[in-house]
Amino acid sequence: MFPRIVVVVPTRNRADTLLSCLKTFGACDYPNLGMVVANNASDDDTLEVIDSIRDSRIKVISTDRRVGMSQNFEFALQDVLQHEDDSAYVTIIGDDDGVLNLGFERIGGVLAEFSEIEAFTWRYPGYSWPSVVDKAMPNVLDVPLDFTGPTARDAREVFQNFVSGKVRYTDLARVYHGLVRVSLLRRLVRNGRLIHAMAPDIYLGVVSTLSVEKIVEIPFPLTINGASGHSTGSLAVIGGKPRKAGSQASQFYAEANLDPHPSVGMVPPTLRICEFESLQFARDLGFWSGQVEPGEEFHLMLKEGVGASEEQVSKIEVVLEGIASFFKWESFLLAEKDAFDARSSVREGKNRLDFDFGWNRVSKRFRVKCDQFKVSDIEGAVRIADFLYRFRQFIEGDQAREAGVSEFCDVEGLEAFASLRKENERLKKKIKQLNSSVFVRFFTWFQRLFAR
């Protein structure tokens, strides 16, 4: 039996990236899969793009006017609450993100094993579109490869680690690039709404974590995160200078969104401010009873991180004046400040970092320049990521799905694959020694096949 899974995609005027996103969904063959595309009054080719996919599993709902991001998330999730049973599961992705069939091939068994769990997370790969705001990393795929078996984590411990700065909001029980049961979503409704904060992904992560006992991290991703010129997070956080009037980001935040929490007011919505605001709302709505009090480094990071004008800095100081030291984020926030300084270097035309490509033995991630594969969208990035995951499992001795990689292989390729299988034990020892030569050799072969 395969539990129902619904992929929610809020979108607005992003037909260019949405097409590639929907193609990754079309490649998934999970037996009980559906998608809800929440069209936020788009006036481009969004509806035509959806029609061109011709996938009966895709449902389109449209707002009657343009609304803010939180309202469109709410619009989509309310449709799920109305039409899906409590036993169904939901994940939200952006219209420049994608889904991986490899993850959906395996999720049924995990959901059966952990049938009492309502929240699942995974370490997802990331892809920077050629149009990404951060020009230090255009058209780059970053794939984490150090997975272990499904791990159950205590939700209260995760939350305390979050408010103490030991983990980020992406470690919470996410709906965005995570999987939660509809029964959990129903318990999150307050005053007739699911979402109450400026950043719906952060807010839902906070209140979901506070509403479950366990979170299970699964050893394979169902989704891939994309960062493009459209990405709201990139537009809001990258770029320390005040947003120019008329820019996509300024238009987005000028539109009617939810009213910010009174403790925040109309200050630039940086990541830290959005986390702080979500915690404030969670407390006000009865999800927890703690207090949120950033330290001195929080003040410094906020002021320098947003690259704010004097007027904006003054507003931030007023907001933080009455907040006195629950968040012990000093070391974590110093790292955040360094990240903002690095983004400033990018804006000044400097290289942010000398990024290593290929296998990184410290982070256990594989970073790919997608230009070399003639890939420039999330659909192509998914194919590369899928291959890397399958190859990793093969060389580590897990059962290989040769059919899963056959689309990339000609006769020569299959012979090479069989040859590698014979050398399996030797290759396993090499990988344990973090020897990257195997990855390089096989990846070079894969590059040649992909480019044909």
C-alpha cells in the first residue's frame, strides 16, 4: 500500500522555471502521487505551461487576485486540508525546485516502517540556476552523499537546538522540502489559518516541530532545492544594499502580505528577523511559552547583514531595544555575519570563495559544474543528482538498480559498469579511505555519455 503524497507548488509569473519543475514531477512514478499548483494570478504563460505537461495528477488552483507569499501558501494548503484525508502526506517546493524519483521509489517503505511519525525530513541537494542572484555560483549542483539509515530525532531537542543556534530552521520538521501528514497540518490551524508569519516555510517549521514528538530524517531526498533569479530567499537575503524601487523583490514585499508581528514591524525581512518573528507568533498562539531574546551579535548582524540605510538601521534598533537573552547565537551569528560580508564581496565583483568541485572529503558532498553536461535547468540537475545517488549506492555495496542508470549508458557504458561491479570490494575500500579517483574516473565517463 502506498500512502497518498501531495506536492504543493505555489507560483506566480515564473513559467520559465515552472516548466522544468513540472517535468521533474512528470518523471516520478510513485503510484499515489498528486500535485497542487497554486497559481497566484499569473499573467504570463503559467497556465499554458501546465497544460503542456498533460499530467492528470496535476491540479491547478488560482487566486482571483495577486496576494502575498504567505497567503498563496495558505491558499494551497487550505485546498489540501479540504480535499485530502488525514492519512495523506504533503510537501511544498518552489517553482524553481524539483522532485527526485529516486526518493519516491523508496519512501513507501519508510512510511510503512514509521507509520506513527507525522514529520519527515532529508538532506536535499541544491542547484543554482544560471540566473541565480549570487553570481559566484551560477549553474552549480551540490549533492550531499553522507547519508545514514532513517534516524528518529526528539522534536523538543531539535527545537531547543534551534533556539540556541546549534541548528538552522532547515533542521526543523519542515513542510517546505519536508514531508508532513495532513493530520499534523490540521492541528496547526489557529484562528482559521495555518500561516501567521511573513516567512511561511520558517513559521510552519517552528510550529510543526512544537507539535510532534519525533522527526524522522530519511537517508534519501525527495526534493531538490533550486535557487534562481526568482527565488524569494535569494532576493531578500543576498544583496546588502536596500532593494531598488520597482525591483522584483521590492514589489514582492510591497504587496499585501500578512501583517508582521508587532515586535518586528516593517523592517527588512532578513532570515534572522523571520525566524524571530515566527517564534513570537508561535508563542502568542500557544505553541510554546518561551521568550526570544537575541544577544549583542544578533543586533550587529541584523544591522550589517541587511546593508540597511540609516533609517532602516534605526527601525531595527527600535525593534530590538525591548528584547532582552534567550537566543545564545554568538558564534553562530558571527558565521552568519561572515556570510553577509562574503556576499558584499560578490557585489563588489570579488570571488566569494574558491569553491572546490568534485568530491569534498570533509563535507562529503559532490559539487558539479552543470555547464560541462550542457545542463541549465532543474530537470537536468535532477538527472545528474539521481545518477550520483545511484552510483554512490552501487560502489558502497548496496543493491544496484542498473535499469535506473541505463538511460545514460550505451554498450560501452554498461561494460564499464559491469567491470566496476567486479571490483566492488576494492572500490568500497577506496571510498572508505576517501579516495576520490573512482568518482573522478566514473564521473568523467558519465560526462561523456551525457553530452552525446
